[in-house]
Amino acid sequence: MNQKRPLLADSSLFSFDMYDPLISQKITDPRTGKNYTYKERNSKILLCRPEMRTSGEVYLKTYDAATREPLKDVFITFGCGNYATCQMGKTKHDSILNVESFNDKMPICMNGYLKLTKPGYKEKILRITTSSQKINLGSVYLEPLVRKNVSIKIYPLTRRNINVAGNILSIDLVMPNQSYYPNPNDTITISLSRIQQGLDEPMEKNIIISQDSNITEIELIPGMYTIKGSLLSADGFIIPKGCKEVCDGGFLGTGIGSDCKKFPDENIVIKPALIGGIEIDEKYPFIIKRSDLMNNNTLEIYLIKIPPPPCIDQMQEMSSIRPIALRYRDRLTPRFIN
């Protein structure tokens, strides 16, 4: 009787990369008490070996999304799930068709992706499943990052107060007609986040204006953006001593013989202090059109400044930035100005 023989295979065919949570962690040797840093162990990635490129040819052409002209030297990276990423090369000029294209075989993978990158452009991600069949992905357009100057304007709100039994009550915050440039001692931070579309990576751009930093240029592409900003005053504000009076009900709640106390016992100095900002969310996003980026203009962003609170109760007004921005969104939505 013929005996079954074991199937022999090259063990290297089963090598793969795994995430090791111990990498860069400090490990103590229990015998000596010495500390060591756990280092990554070398491993070969099977997927990226040339002999693994057995799919049908994958073809695509690259273009500048703004000019619609062929875009050269776009780097192509192939990824298969969370397993590995492989550099596949870059686009080359096709003199016959006068286009910039990529045409090559790739590893076999279900639910893989291609990442197209070029300096000065927003990366592009395409979903792909490779097999023995040829794939034509057609024309792919990369968005150029357009650098824009940013100007910041502040709307200082005013408070409408009433006095009730010796206590100051704020009944509304009123938007002025005029905006102003920020105080040079203030610190402003603004984050513009492009709402994710498809497989593209999220895009976030930050602006910081302070005595130590003056980042007033950002790179943008067309799309819908959320905006979140804060206004920090170096001067801060003071909650005055005794601004709030609290009384008990007195005899049987009649107020006769009531005992009243004033708070706080001393001035409260808050310095520096958050005194304003801006919030524009996904419900009413800031929309940047391609035509906005083609012109020689400046992006003007508006923040609100909440007046110093007259007493303790008004300190919670800092949480009202979002509803105020929604209420006055027609005036607080950023604009491109010439």
C-alpha cells in the first residue's frame, strides 16, 4: 500500500507582517531588573515580492483636477487590507496617446486599494480587486493644494442685561454690525476639516495666530468643511467680589428676617481666558468651490467675542458659541475677498 507523504513547502511562503503591541515598550528582565526597549523584528513581506505580481495589467491615467491636463510623476502604492503596502512605481509619459499613465501587474488581492500621491496634491485612494483579468481604471484626477492667505476678523458681542433684586441677569447677546481685527495679545486657533468623501483620507488644516506663531496661510481644495476655532485672551477677565446675592426664604417663605449673602467672597481672576470662537458643523458646512481657489483672493474667517461675564452665572455663556454661530451663520460663514 502506498503511504501518504507529507506536503513540503517553502516556509517563507507563509511569512507575513503582524502588529506587535510590545514594540517600543519598556520591558524589565525579571532576573536582573534591567530595563530594555522592545524592538521590531525584521520580517519579509511576501506580498511585495516581484514574483507575486501575477494579476492582469492594471491601467490608469492621471490628470490635474483644476487644469484637466495630464499629470506626470504620480506615485502608485498598492495595499491589500491591513496586510501590507507595496510601492508599484509611478506614471510615465505615453508619447503615442500623449497622456501620463500607469500600466503594470499587481499582486492578487480582494478588496485592495491604490493610493496615488504627488507633492503639492491631495492624495487619491481607489478601491480595487485584482485578479487574472485586466483592469482599466480610466482617468483619475488629483486635486492640487492651493495656498491661500487667511485674514481673521472678530465680532465683539454686547450683552443685554437686566437687574433683578440686585442681581444682574443677562437676557441676550447681540451681534454688532462691525467686525475688527484681533487684539495682538490674543491667541487664535482655527481648524478647517474637509468632510470625508469616499476612501479619501480626512484633510485638516490649522491656523495659529499668537505672539509666538503667525500661521496665516493654508492649503485648500474644493469641498465641504467644518470649522472650529477658539479665541484666548491673554488679559482675561475678573469676576467682581459680591456680584451675586443669595437669600434664604425667611420666616415661612415670606422674606421677613431672611439672611442674604453675597458671592464670591473675593475677586476671581481668570487669566488667560477663553472669550470666544467659532463652530461650523456638518449640518451647515463651509463650501469651497473651485472658482474660489482659482482667483487671487484671501479667505476671511470670522469669530465671535463674548463680553466678560458680570458675575458667576454668566460664565457658562462660553458654551453658547455654537448656537450663536448657527443663529448668525449668514454673517459668520467665511468668505473669499479680493
